[in-house]
Amino acid sequence: MKLLEERILSDGKIYEGNVLKVDSFLNHQLDVKLLSEIGAELKRLYGNCGITKILTIEASGIGVGCMVAQFFDCPLLFAKKTKTINIKGDVYHSCVESFTHQCVYDVIVSKDFLKSEDTVLIVDDFLAKGNALNGLIDIVNQSGARLAGCGIAIEKAFQGGGDALRQKGIRVESMAIIEQMDSGTGEIIFGTRN
């Protein structure tokens, strides 16, 4: 998605440790027009899959997920990183190691909101090693719902998560795929979708 690539080049910042900071438009301050374009593209790619639920993880995936859910005219469901007193009843849960936060979360989704008759599109802002997506896929599998695939804003292909998921037969569509980035030079090299 050329629009997203251009925005990464103009406003993204690369830090040591393979960190790409895009908080000025994607995961802290949100460019709603850009998110709408991402939603429209994911609708084009997955529009014939019978999606009944969009699933993401708090907090950075929620902005992307809201726009995608609007295009699919279905609910957005997000996995919570902590169980709160207002979640009653049974939950699906999975452990997720966060690349950005360098910690492990036990993420949960209420069984009230994810059923075996659902067809799920998982969305997130980033795909690096695939830990968050693997946790969400585990939750979908626990529910008995059908996974249509994953829609990602930015995939850091050099970290291997996308390739590992695709090798398992999971459909992954990324709006921008970064093959290489260099914190010293600021250079970013994009790849293409298959």
C-alpha cells in the first residue's frame, strides 16, 4: 500500500533493536484517513470471506481494528491483557510475548463474544515475530471459530513472523512489508505482497 509506505518514510523513525516508531500516525496519534484506507484495502482483500468478527489485541490494534470493522459492518473484539471485574464467566486465554514491551501477557477474550459460528479476521498494527498473532490464532482455535486470515498494517519481514504463519497455511495480508531497515542510516527497504 503505497500511501502507508510513503507515510512510514516521511514520519517513521527507526531505533536500535529493530524498533520502528510510527506513533505519530498509527499507534498513539491516529491518522483516521490512513486507517480508513487500510480498512478499505482489507475489505477488498477479505470481502468475500464472510467475516463476522474482527479480532485484535489491546491497545495498539484497536485503532486499526475499528476502521476495519466499520468496512465489514461487524463487531470489533479485542483481547484484553488483564482480566477485570466486569468480565464475568468463562474466557479464552493465551500467552503472548510482546516484542515492544519485552514481557509476557496472558491475553483473554470472553466466551460470550467469540463463538464457533464466527468467521474471524485478525488485525494488528505490526507483525514482527508473530507472537501476538499466534496468541490470537490460539484463541480463535479454542473457540472453534473459522479463521479467515490476518490483516496487518506493517510487517517487519526480516523478523520472520509473517513467513512462519504463511508456512502454517495462514493467510496474511500486510499493507506495508519492510524487508530491511537501518537505524544508522534511516534507510527502509520495502518488499511486496505475494
